[in-house]
Amino acid sequence: MSIALSFLASLLLGYFLESPVTAQEQSITGEQLFIQNCAACHGKNLEGKPPVFPSLKNIQQKKSEKAIRDQMIHGKNAMPAFKHLSESEIDAIVAFLLGKKAVAPREKPLSPVELGKRLFLSNCASCHQATIHDPEPPGLPVEHPMMKPAPLSGATKRFTQAQFLMILNHGPMYMPSFAHLSREEKEALWAYAQSLEGKGEPSGPTMMQMRMHRGRGGEHPMGMGEHPGMMGRGMRRRGQERPKRSTRPFTITDVSRAVRQHIALGERLNNGYYVVLDRRTNTPLLLQLVTIHEERLARLEDGRFFACVDMKEPEGTLYDIDFILLPRNGELVISRVRVHKVNGKPRYRWIEDNGVWKQEPIR
């Protein structure tokens, strides 16, 4: 083979091997941008996750193109502002929502940390701070209250990479599932979390960790404290007052309804499962409701309510889950979620102390 033919062959081989990667680096479609930045809340197929996240199907019948673009740029309520996206990227997403095809150019390939930061700002920053030095995010609306999530900084010390990716896939309780992201994108979020180490981590254990280490059960990563002062400010809309105790008389039927609605919401947000992070094994439990023990629903003397629920994993492991509920703004909200038994084996026992029921760990 002549030198000229050899050079031409190597050039063509290089083209066929490298051009797909180069094309991917130089542009990105509106659909790809939507999946990266919006699908966690609004669904990969625009179906949404009502009542928390609305459907975007036929959005052009509800909002003008300008209104859609303005809301993406400035955000609204729990929806973050997408100011970190370029104008052409926002235009491509808007075009996709309107049923059009569009491609946004990219000046250079993104490093894993850069991609992870973009994914964090679009998907996580409405609830999580990057570090403790960042402003508190607007969080979820007050009608779905929960404990303020821990900052991303320090997550790589609290979890292994495998555990971190599992949490992304199965989003505990109110956290949406990010199973739609590619492995590369999830690892980019991990890389960004690693880049935050030592830049503003919690000075002590998070609320979740404190609850785990007090011997009080509390396997749920979003388990809320029962004291009113422990409600996270990040979970209220800006300008709203902290929720107060309600004087409305609640019935046992109200308790049952509140627990069912709470579990149903978690299932809608997480691909049909209510997810609990078992801190004994540091793995997510994908649970489905078996039964609520209506005969065990009870009012506690301090104004809280108790519910006992049987749930099971797909392979059949049965869990006895205890819920504690609190009155807030005329509604009952979940204040604590605990794994009580696994296949009938208890992790703690209930004891009565001067008329008040308390939990005692089984050693």
C-alpha cells in the first residue's frame, strides 16, 4: 500500500471512530437537555407526577412560548431558575416542549465535575444546598413538608459511590428517582460531590445521622423530627410562616387517610415504590403497601398520632413500618418513619412509662 493510500485509510478510520463522539460533544438536542434537566420532576414523557409536579403535555395550550421561557430562566416556587443553561439550550428545551426539534451547540466538552454541577443545579438545588455556605433553597411547597435535606458536600463521606448511585435510582420518599439519567451522568454528580469535600460540609452529623445514632430507629433519610422547631425552613415557600400546630380534632380515620396518601405520593415519585433507606445496611428498601393495621392506629398523649403498616419488598421480605404523625396547618403530616420489624423480628420494643409510650432498642 502506498503512503498516500495508507494515510487516507487511517484518516477515514479516524473519522468513523471519532465523529460520533465529536458530534455528541459539539451539540445536544432539546430532548436530551429536557431529560438531563427536567425529567426527574416532569417525567421523561412529559407526564409529570401529580399532584406535586404537573404534566407538561400540551403545555402550549396553557402557556405561551415566552411564558415558558421566562419561567425556565427565573424559576417559580419549587422550580429552580435555569440561568446556568445557555440561551440556545433553553431555546432547545422550549422547542422540545412545543413539539419541535432543536439542537443546541456546545463550545467544548464538559468535564465530569462541570456536568455534575449542571445536573445538580437543575435537579437538586431546589432542595439541597451544595455547601453549608450557600443560601437555603426554596424547597418543596409547604403542603408536602419534610425535613430539610443535607447539603451535597460531605455526601461522599456518608455514602459509598454504589450507595450514592442507588439513592439516585430510587429517591427516598419525596426525592424523585433519577433512574432516567445515564450512568455517566450519575457518576458526574458523584464527581461534583467529591469536588465539594472540605468546602462547607456539616460541622456535625446531619439530622438523619443524629436520629440513626441515638438508638431511636429512624431509618428513613427524610425522617422529620417531632419538635416544631425541627421543621426545615427550606421546605416552606419564601414569605410563608413556619407551620403551626392545628387545633382541629383529628380522628383515627384521618390518620389512616394521611398515611395512605403519604405512601401513595412516595410511590408516584419513585416508580411505584415507597423507598426507605435502611441505615443498618445503608441500602434503599423498595417497598409496597400490604396493609395498614387499623386496629393499632392510636392518638399519643403529646398530640401526635401513631400508625403501624406492613410493607414488603418485591422478593417478599416483610417489613413492619411505624409512622408518627403531627398536626400541621389543619393537616396531618408524617414526622417520623421507622423500620420496626423485618420478617417479624423486632429492632425495638414499645414500652409504657407513666402513661406515655416510648421506644426501647433491643440489644
